[in-house]
Amino acid sequence: MGTTVLTLLGILCLASGFGWARSARHRYRLVRRIDQELEPDAYTLAWSNFRKEAHSASLYGLLSLASFVNAFSEGAAVVFALVALPAVVSTAWARNAVREARMSRQRIDIERRAQEALDQEDLAPKAWAARLAPEELPEYSGFEVGKVYQAGSGLMAGDFFDVFKAAPTRLAAVIGDVAGHGIESSITAFQAKYLLRTFLRQFRDPAQALEELNLQMSSVERSEEFISLVVLVFDTEAETMRYASAGHPATFLWHQREVRPLRSTGPLLMLDPTGGYFSREIPLERDDMALMYTDGLAEARSGEELFGEERIGDALRRNPGIAPDVLCKQLLDAARDFSLGTVEDDVAILAIRKT
């Protein structure tokens, strides 16, 4: 009975030792691939793992040998004494075990923090985009709103739009573009969007709101930044639309059976703190529609040719009765087709119809 048990034990220890030996071989290959001078911590941990698995392989190998000898011979004491060798080595290595365990824990903590930082880096552009160009807009009685937004090649966008009630009888629509890309432009866009909300509630004339916004945004030194922006204010009581534009591409208005371009009424924001702006007021009729966009749409390229404002105006002119959201999507698809699927800059499009 004892012989059978020891034989089975020897087989199990032999199998275990063989498994640990294979693992130790792979660990050793990893050790050889790490540069000790460039990555000392990684080298130390890899070498520690190799030693532990080599130690386990030798220990189980000796236990297997001792089990077989003890099963078929009386002279097993000397063989069992050999087990003391890996025990002595293990005792010598034990003094480094705590330090290596701490290194492993610190490495895991560093990797976890690095992963959290990467996750935040992935989420940040989405969070900013959701505030600058929200996927959903509230419904406003008397108006139909369509919008589309496509981020360009940069992680952080500088394009933004906004539609909100500036007063019980006034609906404001804004679209803008901050020059450049990256976090700085995105922060500037965020500040401009929400400051303008405040000023449009404070001033009835959008030109006054732009002057105040320009003054406030210019008070902080940003030598390489400027903003193009257009504001439309729909007055449901007076049945009018008042607009002001700070150097922004032309807004197109379907009114009295024709498409009219609404050009800039003042300079780009943040170029001159004392820059002046004026607004224009247009009577508003049922089914009138305004089409606003950022320059990424007009500047989509096919070789050296630009998509251009004329194609944008023609899209509204061809089908003035089209739903605003369909018009926005069709324009973006047309720009993609024109540029063979690649629109590199941010694109925001906003269309509003009076119903």
C-alpha cells in the first residue's frame, strides 16, 4: 500500500515539477528580453518570478525523486535530505520577498492609475463635445430644429452650437468656431458658449451681446485664438428674426421664396476688445428657414477645390420645404462625398424653421 501511495505521489510531483520547469523557461526568456539599465524594476520582478518558478520546479523534482526512491528502496533518507537545498535557497531569497511584493503592488497601482488616466483621456473629448454640441435639443413650440455635428481629426473640438430660450418670447440660436484644435480651443469655446447665454438674456440686441462677449473674452491674453460666431434671435411676439455675426461664414435664410445670405456684421471675436457690431432685423414668416454652419463644411476639399458656400446655399434653394434635420444630414453627406469621405475639420450644422 505504501509503495503505491509513494509511487502516485512521485508521479504527481514529477508532473508538477515538469509544469513549473516549462513556466520557468518562459520566464527566463522574458528576463533576457528586458534591459536591466532601462527598466530596472521590470527586470527585478521578472527575475524574481523566474527564480521562484525554477525553485518550485527543483523542489517538486526532488520530492518526486525521493518518493520513487522511498517506494522501492530503504535508502531514502539521503534523498530526502536533498530537499534541504531548495529550502536553504528559499530562506536566502526570503529577505527580498517583501521588497519584491511591494514593488509588484506599486507596479499594479501605477498601471491602474495609468489606465484610469487613459480612460479619462478617452472620455474627456466626449464629455466636452456633449456640452459644446449636444446630441439632443429640447423641442420649442413654433420651431423645428435640425442639427448635425462631426468631430474632425483632433481629439478636442472648437466648434459649438446652442439653442435656448433667451426670454419667454425669444428663441436664440448660436453657432461658432474657435480657431485651432486641442484643449485650449475647446475650453475657449465652452466659455464663449455659456457667457453668450448670459449676455443674450441680458441684452435684447444680439450685437450688444457680442460686444460684451468680445470685451470679456479679450480680457484674458490668448494671442493666437479668435472666434467666429453668428447669433439669431427669433421673436415670436414681434414675428421677427434679428441676427448678428462676428466674422462667421454666411448664414442662409429661406425667406419670401428666395435664399438670402446673411453676411458678417462685425469682426472676429477676440481680435479687438473695442470691436463694434451691429444687428439686422428681418420679418419672419411661416416656413422661413435659417441654415447655419461652421467653416469645416464650406472648406471640405476635393484636391484644390472647396465645397464652398454656393453648394450650401443651393442645397436649401433646391428644396426649401425639406425637414431641417434631413437638410443638415444631406449637407454633411454631400461634403463627405465631395471630399471622397474625408472631412478633416470639425463640422457643425444647424437649421431652424418657423412653423
